[in-house]
Amino acid sequence: MAARVFVAGSANMDIVASVPRLPKPGETVLASALATLPGGKGANQAVAAAKAGSPVTFFGCLGLDALGDVLAAFLQSVEIDLAHLERAACGTGTALIAVDDYGQNQIAIFPGANSSLRFSEGFRQAARGDVLLCQNECPLDVVREYAQAARRQQVTVIHNAAPAVALPQSLLEIVDVLVVNDDEAVQCLALMHPGTEAPREVAAMARALRVRADQIIIVTLGADGVVALAGERIIHIAVHRVQVVDTTGAGDCFCGYLASCLAAGDSIDRAITVANAAAALAVGRPGAGVGMPTRSEVDAFLASVTA
Ligand code: RIB
């Protein structure tokens, strides 16, 4: 049986305004288009892992409203197991997103039902070889419960520390693979070591984030690619130069593909290479959840760039 990716995390409805440029504080800009699209870091990562070909179970909490129904239907349409999905008597999480002409975004999130996520006994089915993927958009004590159960069950824990918050040491020390972007790395370090300046060099940043010698720390750098620290090895993978339409969810695509590859038994080098290629395809498409590429698209892209 193929190893399963378990995602414990957020699901949001994204209200996306296309703007010529991101507004400055206090400024109003006119949008040329408005779309309502499935999102949320947890749900996006679950979709990416499913498109990558893994069996995926999603532990999340939606509101008892129409937005929740739409999100559940979308997740079901990509064959994600929703047997343990919760619904709370409040609004579904919602993200207000502005995307500019260069694909850059600004996001404000109202967590809504994501704040009601609880640990599910359904996670007991996860076993050695499976992967747990979490983020920072749900209550961190619940995320820690999933991570602790994963460690007891010999399940690999991947934590995407986004958005940046003060990660409790008790969570950080049970993470096997930590994924952050460069801004989040700086913010995490500032929160972990208040009053000390974060190292400027990425490899040094990764070393400062590592709290266990066998942890893998991955720092995504946008246009500068990806740097990972694995043991004493530094892995650097360059970005693929593509036309950027919308960067929303690109990090989620990377995490979902990474989880899927590690669940399939790939080396960390191969997993990062595939995830980096998947993210390059994701930035070329609008929307987070709907912009995730399929595994065959990623394989074809990788074949074309290595030919
Ligand atoms: O990472 C992108 C996601 O962040 C969006 O889909 C939005 O919902 C927020 O969670």
C-alpha cells in the first residue's frame, strides 16, 4: 500500500482581487477582476500532494456555511479523504488577497473555523512511512498534538512554519523537516531569540533554526531557489525561470510535492528538485488550490529543462 500524506491544517476561501500594484498602507487601488477560489495553506498542500499522486487524508475544520460546502466539494473532487473533516458552527476561514501585475501578493486571513480544529483519533491509522504535513494557520497546541502522535507512530513530520509565529520549542524539536521562506526564517529566528540579529547568510540561518542534528531545514528563496541543510550538507537548487502570474500557493505546492515525494521514498535531493519544479508551474497559473500542477505535468517540465 502506498504511503499516505496526512495534512492537518487550514482551509480558506480566498477572495482574490487582481490589482495593478499592491496598495500601500492607507491607499486604495482599483481591482480589474475579483475571484472566489479555494485556498488555505493546509488545503492547498493537501491538493498539491494529491495531484502529486499520493493518497491524502485532510484533517481540517470548515464552517457550517455555503463556503464550507464549496471547499469540501473541491477537496473531494481531487480525491482527498475527508472522513475526519470537521464542521464548526461558525464561518469558514476566509483570506482577502490582492495579486499585482507581477504575481506578488498581500494576504489577510480571518481564521474562522480553522480556530476550532481539534486532534482527530482518525490520525491513529497513520503509520511508519507515512508523512504528516502541518502549517501555522491552526492552533499550535493542536498542531503539536498531531506532531507528537506522528512521532510516536514513526510518521515523518514536515512543518511549514507559515505564516511566521513564535514556534514553541516543544513543537520545533519533534519536526523532522522544517520548511520556511527567507522572510519567515528571519521572523522565526527573531521570535526564537529575541534581541539577537538573525544571520544574513542562508545556510547560517538554517543552522540557527535547527534544534536537532538529524533535522532537515529547507529555506525557499523565491527567485534565488531553495537552500536546504541536511546533516552537514548544504543543498542548493536554482529556481526555474518562468513567467510569473500568481505566486499565491507556490510555497504550498512546494510543501505538498515535497511530502508526496518523501512518502514515496525519494531522497531529500530528489524531493526538493521535484517540489521546486512543481512550484515553478504553480506560479504560472492563477489561484492557489486550483493552480496545482499534476505529477505528469511536473515530470514533463522536468524532462524539458534537463533535456
Ligand atoms: O499560501 C497561500 C494561502 O495562504 C492562501 O490560499 C490563503 O488562504 C492563505 O492561507
